[in-house]
Amino acid sequence: MKRTFEYTIKTDSNNLTIERFLLTHGYTRRIIILLKKYENSILLNGVWSYVKTKVHTGDILTIHLIEDDDKNEILPVKLPFGIVYEDADILVVNKPFNMPIHPSLNNYENTLANGLTYYFMEKEENIVFRCINRLDRDTTGLSIIAKNKLAASILNNASANHEIHKEYLAICQGHVNDSGIIETPIAREKESAITRCVDFENGDYSKTSYELVDYNKKNDISLVRLILGTGRTHQIRVHMKYIGHPLIGDFLYNPTNTLMNRQALHAYKLKFVHPITNEPLELTAPLPQDMKDVL
């Protein structure tokens, strides 16, 4: 896979080395080492240059990012998923339920990675699967895939700095109050490798904001909009259980509720800055049919 990026040097970057300029634009040192492997991967005003060469205002820096050092060993399998947005650098998909993100024990052929490997193969694009925001197997909705190392580096930094705004829709048991903020620490539950719990002594700070969207009196369930302030494992599921409104269908945290055969959680909206163009993106995925049916 080859991707070309071009930069016009502005005044605030005058007299920086190419290496320093690239580091300030999201390139990691590992990517820069990769660039050094290939002839003409770094061109300053059309001339091959070393990373220690200095740039000046008005210069044109061209980067040819060639990625053939990563082996994609994921089995390609044709699987259903929706594409919400795609360009040369990123792909945003609407993941269905019962689909893990990555292959694992007993899940070698049914993951989003398998499906996207097949999708890229059909397009004759040699792209390594790099997922930025992972969703649980049974959580539906939006997930970002980076199509090259630079996009992945920038988006991973944005995610770590909480610059990717995530909104979820969930169906919870009971009548949820109009709105609120949950700030309780979450830790791994003792004697379990999977489940989490609120733990004020050993847990990590976690923040979830919620707002009631609708209430179904007949089934005593609430449709709730949630915004993550942190990104802990099972955060929404644990926090909503903590305030007495666990998600319906959640076999881990609400096993007695059988209104659905999975946790009623949907990654509804993403807002973030495009890693290459710096344009703001706001993407949404409609509520899946099984959640609509219950409501």
C-alpha cells in the first residue's frame, strides 16, 4: 500500500528539521524509520532529502508512505456490515451485533477484521486492519478503521486525549431520571477475567453522562442517550447497573432480563477531526431493528 502526503511549509514551521516537522504532524518515530527504508519516500521541493534537512517557509514536502512490512494474516471472509464513510485514509463502519472486532479463540472467521480483510481484498487494496474504537461483540454501531499507519497514529492519539466524541443509545430497565452524570471508578471484578464492577478503592476514574430520550411504560424500559467521558471496558453497562438501570438483554450484568438476546447498546454518533484533512466529521448510524422492535 502506498499513500502520498504533501505539505506546504508555513511560517511557524520555518527552520525545523524534516524529522521534527513530521513528529509534530502525527508521524511516530517508527513511521519515520520506515520512510528511511525507501528511496524517494521523503522529497523536499522534489528532491530526495534526509530527515535532518531543514525546511523553510514555502517549501513543498512530499511524503510517500509505503507499507509492505506488515503481514495481514487475517482470513478474508465475506460478512455483512454497513459502510458509513470511506476515503483514502479512514473507513467508518456500522458493525452488526454478534460480531467481534478481532479474531480470538473460537472466533477465527466471524469478526469485523475478517469481513474488512475480504472487503479490501475485493478492492485489491493491501490494507492492514487497524481499529481505533473497539466495540463489544454484541454492541452495534460506529467503529473507525485507519487505512494507513499515519491515520492510525493520529487517531490513536486523539482517542487517548478524549478528542473522539462518542454517543451511544441504550435501552435500560426501569424509568431513568431525565439526566445525570455518573462518576464512579471501575475495576476488574475479583475472580473474573471478563466482568467489571464499581470499585472505589481499586478502580480507575470513569465518567458517563446520560439523558432520557423516551420511556416505554408498558415494558418499563427507557431509551437513554449516553456520552462517554472515559473509555473503560464495559463502562456504560457497569455504570447503568450501578444506578439501578441495567441494560436489557445484558447477560453479564442483567441476566434475568430477556427482552432482547443481546445487550441493548448502540454506538450512535461519532464526532472527530479527520486525521489527514483536519476537517470535522460527524457521523451517525440509525438504531438497529432489534432495538426498535423492543421500543
